[in-house]
Amino acid sequence: MKFPVRPFLAPLLAAGLLSACGGGVSFSFVDDGGDDFFDLPFRSGRPAFATVSAAGDARLNGSYASDDARLTHVFRFRARGSTPETCRFQFEDLRQAATGAFMSGEIQYLPDTDKLFASFIVIEGREFRVDGNNGVRLDRGANSVVYEGAVLASTQGTGQTVTLDGSIPLRNEDKPAGC
């Protein structure tokens, strides 16, 4: 039996158009544990910078920056299992001038609060994570996430850590309620 696509196409297109025109349509997703977003990072016109120090691999140390960071929209993900409801966005395109190393990441925070759930960064394919507000804070007024001596641990079982200072902007346009 074929699934009838046409009856669902018009409402989806209308919702997309309303969202694009500032119609206030927001989306929530069920967290299935995957890393997939429905949005690709795109140029934001906002600067981002981060300084990595005390890295277990000294080649990762240095300043990473972009005058035009690539960001996704902020999405709201419903709770699933032991993971609470979170607002999430991804960033990329922070480069280290000296080596050309590349940094990207994902930030997850709790709706209607200034509390972070988890923050991930990836440098040259190596992922690091910090949970909660351990050296990280959400600055809603400035639409940014600020790192102040945050120690992120490797998620790949290497035992390595990095210390991060800096500021990552978040998009304030069309954020879901509470994000």
C-alpha cells in the first residue's frame, strides 16, 4: 500500500512558509540519541572565538575564531529516557590561524533556564564534552554561550582534556518558546 503524500504536503509547505515569514511556528523533536539536525549550519554574520589551552595534545592549543560563524537555528528536543528536554544548536567554522585546525560543536541547554545540559566541541575530529554549567554559562541577554575555564573531557576514551575560554553566539531569530 502506498502512503498518501499529497494530503500532508500542503500543511507542511504552509508551516514552512509561515515560519520563513516570521509566523511563529516552532518545532520540537524527540531526542532519539542521534546527532542529526534538520538544519545545516549557515553563515550568521556573528563573530565567535575560543581559546584552547592545557590540551592533552598540545597541537590543539591556540585561538580559534570566525568573523562569520556558521550556526544552525535553535531547536527544542523533547525529553527521552534519561535525557531531559533541551534546546540545541550547532556551530562550526572556527579556525586556528596558525595551523588551520577547525573547531565545531553542539550546545544543549535546558528550556526556560540559564542551565546548560551539555556542551561538545570537535577539533580536528576529536570530540570533547562538558556537562552542566562547569565553566560554561548561557548569556541570554547577549545571545551567546560563554566559556570561562571550562574543562572538557574526551568522549573517545583517551582521557585527554582541553580547557576552553571564549564566546559562541546563538541565533535569536525564530527560537522555540523557552529557548
